[in-house]
Amino acid sequence: MAFDHLLSVLNLEDEYYSYIESCRDLFSGLAEAAPVLVKKKLVLQSAQDLATPEYSLKCAGKGDEQAVMSYFIELYDNMVRAASTVENAPNAHYLLRDHQSVPVLGTRHKPDGAFCYSRDAPDMATVHAAVEAKISSAPMTASHKDFGQVADYACAMWEKQPTRTFAPVIFLHGMRASLVLFTRGKWYTVDLGCLLHSKQTPNSVDVCTVHTTMMKLWFFLTLTPDRFGHFCDVRLAASPIRFTHTAGTVMATASVPKPVLKLAWTQTNRLPESAVYDILVAKGVAGIPDVYDRGLLKTDFFGFRLEYLVLEDCGDTLDVCLDKLAKRGASNKDLAEQLSSTVEVVAGCIVAARAAGVLHRDVSLGNVAVSNGRARLLDWGCGKVVESSGMVKETAKRWMFDAQEVMANEAGHDPLTGTVHYTGIRVLLEAKTRGYLDDIESLFYVALHAVSRLENGLNTYEGKGHKFLDNDSLALARVALLGLESNYHKYFGIIKYRDTFRSTLDAMQKFLFWSPSGYTGLQLMDDMEYDRPVDIGIAAKLMNEDGLKVLGQLLAGSDEGPGQLASGDAETGQSTGQVAVLTNNDGLEVPGQLLAGSDAGPGQPTGDDAETGQVAGLKRRSDDAPQPHAAMSTTSEPVMTRAAAKKAKTAGKKTEPVNKKPKTTNKENDA
């Protein structure tokens, strides 16, 4: 990146050129007396040619990075003194520490130097810019090894300083100095110029070149952190972060006991998490954190946006919650009730979010939290808004993103998004679409893992069902293990607590992987477009009445395509033990999706599929489909075919149903 372009990006052009104009000869003496690099060794210029020697250069005559760093430290001290003697000259804000032989406190990192915010706590959280020095045979370039070191320092700064916009590293190689900037997604190298002379008797052009480099370097070192590397001034750790564009201030009160600030960087072509919360809050989705404030701090910084969210503190993750309850002497019944209530809230949240037009796509143990028995589904940063939600354009306008580009990009990330240990079988196998049942499957693995950790200890992955080698192996293992209807628990590390949590875990297993035709794991693995059946009777064990009502509405008339229930009534959520048969006002038995008023008949696209012309959910099971499992209820009661139902609805009169079993599936995937 060109130096002038960097000034433009940071909006520093006017300030830099004003500084150059007012401090034109600030370091002319230092530039004239700068050492010479001869055959990879630093030597002082002849003193007889200089009015006042500026450097002692303790490492003169040596040809290693220690000599370069020794010169740089001495140069910085001389620059500080020179600036202090000139009226209106800007002063540097940072202390330069020598770390050539001592790592930064609390880390293994040993940059040659580090510019720090203060004299206290010299750890990576106080490093403003790292310094790396090399004697290079090719001074215009850095080796892969050298660059790897520089990148490590930048990553460490990012990790400890969440207010970063970029991490700067000053790289001294040979005669030259470069500024390497690491943003969230890319790195940029800005050549500052030469800090050393190449000959014993430099001419005026050589001196001017070195002086210009010193002026550039000093300019960046005089900028406060909020103007170079951070979005706020972090020099004083006790200073609060204030958002000047908002009128109110969130404080800890009785109603807001422990607000949490979340800072999130997202690519500008991805969906902001705040936009997802906008939709969820507007639609009244329960089971999410209370959101007190949200907004953008950076709208586009090298292709990334920085947003902030002020949220309620939702407590411990599910595994930690169960572990704490057990250590406090909670009974097995209390533990089972906590898991059951958590699944109920989170499953209902997933379904309600989908009804609002949002998929979570990263339901994981770290994102399911419990506080005082109250469960919440956190971190909607991987969320996806389906186009049919009706809020895409409005949301895009408020959060300043291109709706068409972001929607296409999010759809392309469906097979890539999520935490692998909790990812559903279809997604592990790179299915091109996602649905709310994939999120509920992730919740199942969260519940299994939380109970496994309760039994085997936190931070464990006991059982073959949790063992990750690669995506395909994990998917295959789960397909095999979950087919063991009553014995799968032990393969997920659950033996002692199997009976305690069996009711909830088995209900989730049957809801996700069993149908009247038997085990569906093989279909999930073999057919990426397979539509899972949905059993309302079993769902009643996983969700409260509100969740069941929303699920019924999704099944009866959602844009997710023609879908039918495996059991129960979509309107009431009551289990009948039969294939669902819904009744309209005329008493006519019709497939559930027609109750929503869809005019699409057989072979016609509905909802999201109208854009692509694809017909959703019309694939029939083969004649050799597995026989109904003994544990699942079946029906011989006649229902209508879709064609007959369509014809009857159009004609407005009753039609005798035919004895043909409908496809018991629900189109749960979003194109």
C-alpha cells in the first residue's frame, strides 16, 4: 500500500501535511548523522564531517539485528529529545521497550521491541506496535519466516485488545523501515523509506531521504490509539468506553444488573449480528438475550465493519450450569428438569426465529447459556435471514449493506457455517441448504455433550459420537450410533446419567431421526435433499405450547415448501398418533400446507422456490422404503392426495379421499 493511500484511508492527509509544513527540519541533524550500513554492518560516519555527533551506537561494527535494534532505540530517544525542543512539535505517546532477550509478559513472544501505552503491566494488552529488526540481504522484501514472526505478534495483539481496528508492526530490514498493518482479514505493507545511509559520505539527497522516513515514523508514533489502531483511546485502562452518537448510557441497575459489551467484526458482505437482533426483537422471539443497545462503530474499514452490542449477562454455558448444580447437591430430578427446560426454551427459540425469517446456524455449547434457571440462545453472528422474511430490504437500509449481495453470500456459506462438534449430519456432508431442523439437531448434540461433561468432567469429549477426525467420519459415526435406538447414549459418553436424562434425550433422538417408516439417518446421509418428517406428538415433549403453535404454523403454511406432519395436529400441537390430517372450515380433509391459503398445486413451486422454479418436497419414497419402526405409531386412515385437495379447494365442494399414504415430510431447508 502506498503511504499516501494509507493517509487517505485513515483520514490523516491534512494533518500529516500540516505537520510536515510546521516541523520541516525537525530531525535534520539526526538524518545527517545517521549510521551507515556497509556489508551488513553498522558503522558511524566520520565525526570530522559532522558539527555534532548524534549517536554513540554501542553496537557499531556488528552485523546482526541487535545492532539495528540498538540504533533504533537510540534513534527514538534522540527523536523524543529533538521534538521536545521545538515549539508546536507533536510528542510521542508511547514508551519503547527492549524485548530482544525478554519475552513480553505472559507470552512466549520476543519481538525486538514494543511501543507500549504505559509503564505499568508491560503485557501484550499494552503493546501499541511491535518492532522487528533484521539484517536482510534483500532489504526490500521479508522472508516467509520473518513475516511469520511479524504476523504472530499482530495476532497476539488482536487477541488481547478487542478494540483494535488493525495491529501495526514496524519492520526494520536492512536500511529500510516498513509499516506492516494487520486488519481483520488482510495485511498491508507500507514502505516508509531508509533509516540508514548506504555510504560513508551521504549527499543532500541521501540525508533528505532519511529525514523524510524519520518524519513519517514520528508522525504515526504521535497519533493517539483511537486514531491509529483502535476505535477508542485505550491508554488509560480505567477510562470507560463511551459511544458519542447515542444519547443514553447503559448502567448497572436493578433492571440491568450486569450489561455485557460485545464487539464484533464482520465482513461488509456478511450479515451484521445487530441486524439479526433487530428482526428477532421486532418479531418478539423469546429465548434470546435482552439487547440494551447496538450500533456500528466502523462501517467499512478495509472490507470489515465493527459493530457493538450491549446485552444482558446470560450466565453459564449449559455444561457449567449442570456441573454447578450437581456440586451444590441438586437431585437427579432437578438436573433433568434443568436440561428439559433448557431444551424447551432453546428449541422454541429456534422455531420462533425461523418463523420470523432467521436461522441461527451455530447452535453450540458455548452459545446455550443459563442464568438462575433461565436459558438463552446467544451469538446470532452466524445467523441467516431468509428472503421471505419480508424485512430484508428494511434491515439492509438501516445497517447499510447490499441486500442482494449479502443474501447470496449467506446462502453460499450454509455448508460452511457452524461449530463442527455440534453440526448436523446434512451440514457435515456439505448440504447446500440449511433449515431449522438442522439447528435443532445441533441442540441435540449440545444436550448430549453437556450431560457427557457432567459425567466425565468439563473440557472433555468422551465417546465416539463426539470424536472428530473429519466431517465425513463424524457424520458417518453419528448415522451409525444414533440408529441404536436405546443404546446410543454410551457412545456419547453417557452411562451413569443415562436414565436421569433419558426422557429428554430420547425424545430429541426420535424427533430428529425416526419416522413411521423407521430410522432416517441413512436418508440424511444419502440424500442431501431429504425432507425430515416432523412428529408433533414428540415435539410436545421438547417445546412448550407457544413453540408447538409456531411449529404448527411453519408446517401448515410456511414458505419452506410443501410439508406434512408425521403425527399430530399442526394447529393444536396435540398428538393423535396418526399421520396428520387437518380440517378446513368445510370439514374437508386436506394436507396441512393448503390451510395457509397456498394456491400452488402439484408440480408448482411455492414460497422461496417460486424464484428458482424448483418444486419442493414432491419426491416420493420408493416402494422398498423401510417398514415402520415398532416404537412409532402408524395409520391406515385415508387422506387426500395433493391433486385431489387442490381440485376440491378450487371447486369448493367435498371430495372422497383416496387410500394413498402421503409423503410424511417437512420441507425444512431454505434455498
